[in-house]
Amino acid sequence: MAKTAFLGLGVMGYPMAGHLEAAGHSVTVWNRTEAKARKWGAEHQGDAAETPAEAADGADFIFLCLGDDPDVRVVFDALEPSLGSGMVIVDHTTASAGLARDLYARSAAQGAAFIDAPISGGQAGAENGQLTIMCGGDAAAFARAEPIMDAYGKRMTLIGESGAGQLAKSVNQICIAGIVQGLAEGLHFADQAGLDIDKVIEAIGGGAAQSWQMDNRWETMRDGHYEHGFAVDWMRKDLRITLETARTTGASLPLTAMVDQYYADIQAMGGNRWDTSSLLARMGRSKD
């Protein structure tokens, strides 16, 4: 079993660290809000550190699960002096590919490996240990980290060199944005046409229109329930990174840009923490 550090105990990181401990790994956690780290330590009989460097000291694997590029930079700056030969840093934050490449180089200078490994599956996937993990970095480091990530991942794929994991996560979010908007428009159309939405979904849910979003979100969308899932604020952060990258690569993302603005409408409605399926709410089907 491995000696690990887990930095960042949000809705995703908290259960992920728990899965590591349940798999028999030694886990030391750190969180910006110290009380949450102490709470995790009490629940899992693990250690809670006061600083990232303290958590990372002597660890074989250091896992990050933070908010955005600036958060990752601050934490990495703090733990960098603790890095040493043979350590593997795995960043589960959805951040920019440019940041991943920078931290890969800085880690290598200390003899450590760095893997960008953004995740998909939402809070439920983290709690159930069923996350999809998209990785960028060296094959040797990935081979070492893969059996450790297996504690909370159902599918782990090395996409390519450093930054490739973050770029793959952008692809993931592009696809989700379009699917959710299409589902919202379909349900809106059915509602306006006076159709029984339950029967419509029964009819089309096993055909070409089927998707994870339809299977897991149509009922809550029908009922206007959005206090769950992946928050609009976080989706807009991810889409901001995606659109910034598209401008540098020359990729054309008109649908993604449009849906990003629709999420801005949801934020203006006070839905910052609503699930991404709340796109239906801006079309007139009110939240309960």
C-alpha cells in the first residue's frame, strides 16, 4: 500500500480521499478550511496536516483536487520544497493544459513526476468510486498511479503527453454542454406542445436520443429540481478554460460559446450552484 497525500476536500476530493483510505493506503489530507480536514481525519482515522508541505512530506503520491489554476499554483508553490525523487503528483483539478505543462516541468526539476488527471462523473461518481479519469504525462508515472487511482476510478486513460488530460476534459465538457442544451430544448418543446413528458421519454429513451443526461436528469428537469450535481459556476469555469484554449488553437466552438452564455443567464437568475441541467429553467420551466 502507498503513502499518499490528498490536498483539497471539496465535494469530489472528500470522498475520493476516503476511497484511498478504504483501499488500505496511508492518507494524510489537507484542506484550505482546516476544520474540514480535521473532520475527514476523525471519520477515516487518518491524519490531517496544517499545510500542503506537511501533508506531502514523505508521500509516494500527492493528489490535488482544487478549484482553478490560481488555486493549484498556490498549493503547488507551497508543496514544491517537499518534492523529491520518485514522487508522483496527480492533479485531479480541471485546469488549463498550460498550467499542467508548467507543473510537469517544475516537478521534473525536483525529480518528481506530474500527471494532469481531470475527472468526470460528478459528486455521485466520486462518492461511488466510479470516476472517469483523463490523464496526461509519462507512461511510467501513469503506470504507477493507475492502481492507486483505481480506488475511486472506473476508467483511467492515458491520453498523451502532459496537458493532454486537461484538453480531453475540455472535449468532455464541450460534449456535455451540447447534450444538456439539446435535452433542455427537447423537454421544453414537449411541454409547450402539451405532450406527456414521461411518455415521450419512455418512447425515445431507448433510441438514438438516449444519453447519460437523459437517463439521469430528465425527471429532475421536469420537476424543476436543480439542488444537486455539477454546479453551473464550475461548468462556466471549465468552459472558460475551453474557450480560451480554442482561441489559441483556432478551434471553432460556436455552440459551446452559446451555451456558456446561457449558463451566464442561469447565474443571473441566482442559479450559481444549480446543476448544469438547469438550462431548462431559463426557457420558462421554473425551478420549484
